Amino acid sequence: MSDLLERLRGRGWRMTSQRRVVAEVLDGDHVHLTADEVHARAAQRLPEISRATVYNTLGELVTLGEVIEVPTHGRAKRYDPNAHHPHQHLVCSNCGTIRDVHPTGNPLTDLPAEERFGFTVSEVEVTYRGLCPSCA
Ligand SMILES: [Zn+2]
Ligand SMILES: [Zn+2]
């Protein structure tokens, strides 16, 4: 499990039942749900929760830096609660499943000085694409 709920409590995030359900749905290892998936799961626990509330709560968690918005090519964005542990993503080109991965090298420091063009580089995103076991 990720520690999203704990982190939010630690920050004094106002925890209404609706917000808690959204955070609970996101919490967990390797979870990268779309906003619609978050809404569907949240509605199983709290049937009255609206899509707008889910979208607003997700936006707020992203602004707080506690959830990462994972861009996907031509698909719905996915939401990642693993915001404080640097990692890269492995993406299935067929079904869109995303796993967190940790390459053996460090892609940030592996970029040679002559490839930096004078930039101060502070972040890196590497996406590995292929087919997951169910789609292969
Ligand atoms: Zn797949
Ligand atoms: Zn991730």
C-alpha cells in the first residue's frame, strides 16, 4: 500500500467522507486509475458521490503534489498515488495498464553533460512501452 491517506492526514487535509473515499480508492501499490475508474470504485462505497467531486478532488491532490497525473498517449490520464518515490512507468500499449518500475541506472544522472545543452536538469520521465502478459 502507498501511504497516501497517512500523508494527507499529516498535512491536515480536510477529510470529508467523499474525499476520504477518493483517497482510499487511489491508495495502494501500482494503482494508476483513470478519473472514471476512480469514480466507479468510489461510487461502490459512496453511491451519491458525483463525478465532479471526484474530478475536483483529484485535481486538488495533484496540486498538493500528493498524486501524480500520468499523461498517456491519446488515452485518459491516470492518477498515481506514488508521488514521493522516484520511479518510471511501464505501459501496455494495448490495454493501458501501468506498472511502477525502477531502472537499475539513474536516468537523471545518466544524461551526459554534452547532451544537456546548458540546461539544469531536475526531473526525468522514462516510459517503457510494450504488451502486458494478458495482452501479449
Ligand atoms: Zn495489456
Ligand atoms: Zn507510478
